[in-house]
Amino acid sequence: MLLQTQLRRSLTKTVNHTRFTSSSSSTPSSTTDQQTQPQLTNFPRKTTHAHHHQERKPSSFVDLKCINVASGKGGDGSIHFFKGLVNPNGPPCGGNGGRGGDVWIVASKEVTSLGGLLNRYKAPDGAVGQRQNMHGKDAEEVEIIVPVGTLVRQPPIFLDLSTDGERHLIVRGGRGGFGNPHFTSNEIKGPGIASRGEKGKNIWLELELKTIADAGLVGLPNAGKSTLLKRITNANPKIASYPFTTLNPYVGTIEYPDSHTITVADIPGLVAGAHLNVGLGHEFLRHVERSNVLVYVVDLGGLDAGADFLVLRDELERYKQGLSGKPSLVIANKADLGQIAKENLKGLREAVGKSAQGKEMLVVPVSARDDKNIGVALAHLRKLVDGCKVVKDGDADALSVL
């Protein structure tokens, strides 16, 4: 019994030592990698399938991201000889290696955030050459799908992906190595050498969303922007009765009966002093800057709706001159609050009239909670986004406070 126990322990040590030795020896040394024409073994290598862009779901809206991108290595050429009955070492017949996978970047209107991107993209390597002059298979390419309006920065690369379906090559895969027939000469009829595949390229890219939505909802904290976005789009923002519920932009899509679509972003609430970076002001104002149309959401249940609107306009202009001059619509939310809403609406229209400086800026009273007047607001928003003439504010005077 004692002899069997000792024998079992001895066999276990031997197996563990064998495993450690085999795994260590399978890693090529750095000296071998540096050789230009090394002799290659005839072990087949597997190719992997290309990674795809959305391998994980975004946890929140992301508009700035750095990713690492690597193309595939070219497959190694192989060393083989035709074997006949007369001459067991006939002429060379080793195939060339396949090309490594390329990495492309593609803009898509179906994607609204950079949050679904991986931190690293690696294209597969090309396959090694085989006997009988069979060349290795070229590797599959990898596509990185990003939203339309994405900027790609990495000198000398600078791309502005502004069109749906736009596609650019980022890094090309390495060329495959030559099999031993390539090295045949008058002096050497049966070369025993082949070349390794070319290494792939590896770079870092900085991605930034230039335009995050057609329209951006701008308002003070707890003005009802998230409730409004949830009513009019397919987004599902967090909604609560305390300020700063929204800490990241949410982007939703309005779909009209004729299948026309508009993207709308719920931008985190601005506060007085945002242009000085109070309350993460610079971060939030950066999102405002990259919306084509501004939708001011003003709370008619507050102390002074007109003053709240002027705070928003002032912060935009102080952050960047001319920013408040973008095409704009004012949505007066919580219009179902009775007399206080009526008084605030009157003051708001006066403030908008003075601030617009002759430009047309419509004020639409709505109740996002009850879906009242939402259709009217969406119709005017579409006209703004589509670049049509905005309906004069006089047309909105016929809309009563709900």
C-alpha cells in the first residue's frame, strides 16, 4: 500500500512537470522572431473569426473613447516537397501564407453612442501555407461600427464620418510569407527555407462624437426633460423628483407616422455658472454644442420661468459666443399646474421675445406627464430640424394652458 502511494505521487509530479515543460516550449523565443528567413515547422495553425463591433451592450451614453486597433499578422510560408516513388524529396511545393485581416471603421445611423465599442480590436492572422502549393487562406476583416458624426483622430489619420455607410481602412493586415518554391534558384533546387508572414499594425485611435443628436433638450435640473424624452422617443432615461437625475446624455429617436425620424438628446441639467464648469458645466455644454437644434425645456411650476430661460441663454452664450443663436424651440413644461403655470407662461413669452432679438422662437406649452400638446411641439420641432421656416410665435398664442 505504501509503495502504491509513493508511485502515485511520483507519477503526479512527472505529469505536472511534463505539462509545464510543454507549455513553456510552445512559446517562440524572441531570437526566432527576429530571423528574416527561419526554417519553419509544418504544424497547421487555426484562424479565428473576426470580432464584431457590438460584443457588449453600452451601459450609458459615451461620446469620447480611446481604442486600440491591431491588424492581423500574415501567415507563414511552408516548407514541403513532392514525394514520388523515384525521388522521395522531389521539387519544393510549400504554399505561401495568407494575408492578415484588415481593420475598417464604418459609420452607421443605427448606432447613437460609442459605449458599445470594445477597448481593443484585433483582426485574425492569415493561415499558413500548406503542401502541394496550397496557399493559406486570407483572414477575415474586422469592422468597427460607430455613429454618424464621429471624429477619428490619430496623426496622420483624421476622419470625419458624416455619412451613413461611410467606410475607411484603418490598418491593413500583414502580407503572407513565401513558401519554399519562392527561394528556388539555379544553385538551390530544393530550398529548405520559407519566410514568415509580415507583422500586423497596432495603433491607438481617439474617437469623439461631433454631433450627438438632431436636437438637444436644454434645461435646469428637474425641469422635466427626461419625462419629455421618454414620452416622445424610444429612450428610457432615469426619472426622479430630485435635481441631477440625468448625469449622462440619453439619446432617443422620434418616429413620425410617415417613418421620418429625428434623434433627440436629453442633456444633463445646466445650472448658473455652468460656463465656469460649475456642476460639470463644461462637460454638459459640450453636448449642447454638438446638437443641431436646441429645445429649451422650462418648468412652468417654478418661481420664475422667464428668469430660468434667461439663465440658460446666458450660460450658453458665455460658454461659446453664438451658441445661443442656434435654431431653437421653447417647450414650456408642466402647463397643467393651473394659475401658476399661466402666470409663468406670460413671463416666459416676454423673456423669450426680448432675448430672441428679432429672431423667431416659438413657445409651446405642454404637459409631458399627460401627453398634452406634445404633437404640436413635435410638429414644430420637425420643421426646425428639417430647416423649414419656423411658425411665428403668434400661432402659438392660440394654444391655451392646459
